[in-house]
Amino acid sequence: MSDESRPSPGAASTAAVIPAAGRGVRLGPGAPKALRALNGTPMLIHAVRAMAASNAVSLVIVVAPPEGATEVKSMLDAHALPERTDFVVVPGGATRQESVKLGLDALPPGYETVLVHDAARPLVPVDTVDAVIDAVREGAPAVVPALPLADTVKEVAPATAPGAPEPVVATPDRARLRAVQTPQGFDRATLVRAHETVTNDVTDDASMVEQLGLRVVVVPGHEEAFKVTRPLDLVLAEAVLARRRLNDGF
């Protein structure tokens, strides 16, 4: 979509930033993880469509591998995406945190709610996306979708030697633990401040907001919003898509 036809954001407009610059080494050699095919369509396209499925999202910023921005732009142009949503591609950085910051830097004025979504979570349902957005609009500075843990979790100390057994030091109360997913949602000013203030590398944006001492809340996640990181995850994702085609006709 050209700049001239770009939707004019209102106070309630939401933008999504998708960092997709990682190599995804756990999936093995080949294309970057976000560009791997899932049911014949790049995983990134599935993730972009998942964000654009929300009527509240009018802009998606894709942060591409630094050397692959042109390829990603061509990929987006080649696939059917909602006309009501604008799509922008920017080159990413060396880390996920740098890439999200570059996506934020490309965000035009007028978008007060920002989602940050992993390209490796291509199947998140739109109801989860909307639940995150609604919680931000209701006043939470940061919102994460999450699921209760099914497994008991052990805290361990470092092994004494490579490959040696790891000693267990604690068993956290599973009832108080959650497995965090994306999209994570933020008040724009809060997220910008976090990226300007927190300099240590982190695994998710909500933890940056936590370091500011601000409130982060959890909304229910969804089992289909799992992260595709290993070959078995691709098999599971294909099975989810096959079930959706059977049930929904696509």
C-alpha cells in the first residue's frame, strides 16, 4: 500500500511490530526461520495475517533480516493481505531487542497501542490478539497472553561439567507460573521508554517494562499460539492448519 493510501490512524489505532530477523538455527540449515514454508506459505505471512485479522490493527511493521528486507517486501507483495491494513518492511538489527527498537522507530504518529509479535508464532487466533489490545486500551501499560504450565518445573544449578547431571535446587509452585506467548501489547509511550532505558538484552519486551517498575498483566493465551522452533513444531503447525481447513474451509 502506498503512503498516499495509508490509513489515517486514530486514537484507538493499533500497530503490530513483527521482528523476523532471526536465523532460527534450531530448525536446521536453510532460510531464516520466519521465511520457512508452512503449508506452502512462509511462516512470516501466516504471522502477518494473524495480526491483520484483528480489525483494530491498521499497520504491521515487519523487521526483516538486514540483508533480506527487499526479499521480504517482495514476499508480502506476492501474497493476499487485507487491503485495510498497511504493511511496512524495515531492516533489523543484530538482536531481537535491536530489531524491535528499529520497528518502533519506523512507527508513524497516531498509533497509541503497539503489539510485538514473534514471527515464529504464526497461528495465534484473532481472539487472543483482540484480548491483548482490549487490555491495553483499558489502561494496562503492558499485557502478555500466557498459559498455565502443564509440567512440573525444576530450578537447577549449573552442571559441574559438560553433560553432567544438573542438581535440582528448587521446585517452584506451578500454580503461580505461566508460559508467556505473543503478541504482547503495550501503551506506545511505555514501550518506547523501555527501549530507551533498558540496555541489557532481554528475551521479551514485557520484562523490559517490568524493569521500569510498571505493571504487566496477563490475559489468557491459546494453545495454538505455540512457538515454532524445532522440526516437530512444524509438524504440529501443519496439523493445526489441516484441522482449520477441515473445520473452516481454508
